[in-house]
Amino acid sequence: MSLLRKVKFINSIQVSLALAISLIVVTIISGMGWLLYDATDKVVADNSSEMTGKIIKQVNYDIEYYLKAVETTIDSIKYSYVIANYFEDDSQENKDEVIKYLNSLLVNREDIINIALIRETGEIVTNNTWGVVKDDTDFTEEYYYTEAIKTDQMYVSSSHVQNIISGQYKWVVSCASAYKTGEKSEVKGVILVDLNYSLIEDMVSRIAIGEKGYIFIVDELGQMVYHPKRELIYSGLRTESIDELITSKEEVVRDEVDGETVDYIVAISNFSNWRVVGKVFVDDINVYQETLQKIFISMIFTALVIAVSLSVILAGTILGPVKRLLSGIYTFQSGQLDVEVQVESENELGLLTSAFNRMTKRIKALVDENKKSERSKRKSELDALQAQINPHFLYNTLDSIVWMGEAGKSKEVVKMTSALAKLFRISISKGEEYITIKQEIEHIESYLAIQYMRYGNRLKYKISVDERLLDIKIIKILLQPIVENAIYHGIKQLPGEGLIQIRVTKETDETMNKSYLHIEVEDNGMGMNQETIEKLLKGGISPKSKGGVGVYNVDQRIKLYYGDEYGLDIQTEMFEGTTVIFKLPITQGGSNEKI
């Protein structure tokens, strides 16, 4: 059974692509549709609010303009000599002149119900000659009188039933202004103009805001100036959010009224401090919402159909290269590392296939390189073993033992034989790769003891070890090849006494910020030139030349086990001796794998 047949249909790429493409297309279309729907809804709402705001501001401007015209009328009354004479002398003759003058002002003025002059003594004269002035009212106690004398500006009241002429119940808005004379501007009375409420009603009621919206007016104290449902307001059957409208500094105040969202759009008159309020029902401006929802659902359905169709086509196009790539992966998984999948396009799948081919080649190269490295490592280990049991060294030592035996030097024979036994015992070390520094020092001491008995006073040695480092483990038999090289290529050629010094210390690498083992093998031999040093460290010395191969193998073994940052460094000058420096990591143990 092929690998592709093992894949369940529900987990296939075709189904995944269909779902992914469908999800992407539907998400994009849904997002665009929602943004379009939301944007359209907001534009309609903003335009409606903006248009309503302009209407409210226009109504406020018209009312303000009209009230300023009324103020101009009152100012003209103040400057009339007829009015001045009356406030100086309230004789009947002056009263008649006032009535005549006031009536002349009201010709073709249906917007004004009454004009009255109220003296500070409470006397009143009006233009209304056919009505009877209320005689049980102290007009100086009325709020329009008390408010007017407090300021130099015209006072504008809320709507109320006029209270000057007895028997008349017309709704009016009172405009009052104090009449002052003299240098000290002493208040002599108040000029009152009752405006016809129906005029304001006509200005406002003809403006519609949606199907349910309307405009109403309140003064700065929250008292109703105009409302299209005035009877319901005064009877308590209808309420408005007056407190919020008075205290809020925003032009638009949103509220919930009987479960419906309502926007109150407010325009404040700087002249009268009235607030012209447009009550907008949000549902009125969402008349296109249902249509937009239907369009939105249709777009989603259409997008789903297109997405499924596209996914089937695209899956067939994409799945072919994917199958070939999957087959190549399965072949590679079976162990055939040299597999290569044909690249048929330069798209993402082609790049993926190329990357797979490069990866297989790289893995194969790494496997080959690892095999080569392992072979090199084993070869180094064999070379190290060969260096441990140098036939020439063994022959020479045995010859020395035989010679000393024949000469009757039994003590020397025992000493040399013991040193040789100890040397081989540590070299074998039960097949372990790592030994302690203490064991390595014992090994090199045995080797030097044998060489000392052979060379006599021509060879001396000193070993200095930091006792705190004796238990540190390193790969075994590192010092012997280097010391052997020092004897045969350095000291042996000296005409006088040779000296080998071994020092083991702990140093700190400032750049790496860590400690390492520092081992020096120093001799006072013939030294060498730089070219020879480079050949030693690069393996350029012929295997027939004893010692040189050992130095190279030691350096390579250190790098194989510990990394390229560790190894050997050689410092020397011709005829001045040589110092071989070991740099090793400080570890408390090794793998101790069997050789």
C-alpha cells in the first residue's frame, strides 16, 4: 500500500485546501461585506445626524434672529419720547398717547399678543383697549419683571398662558426689558412684549425628523418652551431627558426611551440660552439595514460557492507536485539518501522541492563526513596505541634489562622492569579512554624513569602539578609522545646534560571567560624552526620519522574529543629548546567507553 493511500480523505491536502481557501475567501468577503455594511450604516447615520444637526442649528438661528428683532422693537420703544413722558408722568393724557403709540407698532404684527408698560409702582398700561387688565395681580412681583430689572439684556421666558388681560388664555412667550433713566440708570419700570406662541410652533412643528422624531425647546432652567406633545408633557404622560440635556456639554446625548435608542441633538442659543433639541430615533436612520443584511448574506453564499470551486481546481494543480515530493520523502525515509525529486516549477512548491533536494544532498554529505571523521578518529586511536607500544622503545628497554642482568645489576633490573610494567598497565588502563591527571603523570614518570636509566645523567626531568587538578580526567597517553619527541629530536643531540620539565596548572581564558588545563612540556634541546613546527601540527612529517607523527596525532585526538578551540601550541627557537603547550578543558570525567 502506497503512503498516499494511507492518508484518510478527511486529512488529505485537497480537503485541507478546500477548507483553507473557502475560509480565506469567505473571511475576506465577509470582512469586506461587514466593512461595507458598517461603513454604509455609519455614513447614513453620520449624514442623518449631520443633517439633523444643521436643521436644529438653523431653527435655533431663526428663533435667535427673531428674538433679536423683538429686542430691537423693545429698544425702539425705550427711545420714544411718548414712553419717556409716560414714565415721567402717568397722566391719562400720556396713557392715551402710549396706547395709541403701541397700537401703531402692532399694525400687521400677528406675532405679538400684548405690549405692556409696567411702572415700578405696579401701574400698567397695554395696547389692548378692548380687554380688561387683571386688577388682582401685582405685576412687579411677576418673574418676567423681577428677572428683567436684574440685567441690561432682554429677558426671555418659557411658554406660559398670558396673565395680563383677564379672560384670555393664549399661550405666549414673554420678552421683558428694564426701562432706566438718569445718570444712575434708575429703573422706572419694565417694557413687556408677549409673543404669540403659535409663531414659534409654526417655525418648529413643520420640520420632521424621520418618522418618529421631532424638535422641542427648553430654557436654561429646563422649563419647556415648546413641545409638539405639550399636553402629554404637562399631564406627565410623556417625559424627556431634560436634566441630561441641561447639564451635558455635548451636542449629541444618547439615551434609551421605552427600549429604543434615541439621540438628542442640541443647539444652544447664546442670546436666549434656550436649547433647541432634535429628538432622533436611531431606527429611523437605519431604514437600509435590512437590505444591507440581505446583500451581506448573498455575498457570503456566493463567496462560499466560488471558494469551493476554486479549491477543487487549485487542489488538482497543487497536489501533483506535492505527491511527487511526498513520494521522495518516503523514499528518503526508507534509507535511500541519494533520492532527488524533479523540479517542475519555480513557485513555492518548486522552491520547497529544491530545498528538499539540497537537504538530502547535505544530509548525505554530513553522513559521509561523519563516517570519514569516525574513521579518522579510530585511526588516531590506533596510532596512539602504536605510539604507546613503540617497538624500538620496547626493544631498547629489554636490551637494557638483559645488559643490566648480565652485569649483575639486579636492583636496576627490578626498577626498570617495574617501571615498564607500570607503563604498560596505565597504557592499557582496562580499555578506558579517560584517565586522571594523576595516572597520566605516573605513566610519564615511568617512561622517564626508564629513559633515565638508559641515558644516565644526560637526561634529567622535573614534574610540577597543582594537586587540586590530580582528579581531573583527560584522554590518556598525551604526554608520552611529546616527551619521546623531546628526547629523540631535542635532547639526544645535545653534547651536554638534557632537562625536561613538565608543569600542570589551571589558567583562565579571558575571551571565553572560563578556566582550562594548561600543561607545558619544556626541554632544553636543539629546538626547531617555524617550518618544522607547521609540519608537525599539520601532519606533514613522514611516518618514517619517529616522534613527529606522535605530536600530530596528539593534537588531532585533542581536537576530535574536545573541539577545535583546544589542542597543542609549540614555542621554540633554534638551539634554545622547545616548549609544547597543551590546552585542555577541565572536566570531572569522560565517556569511559571501551576501545
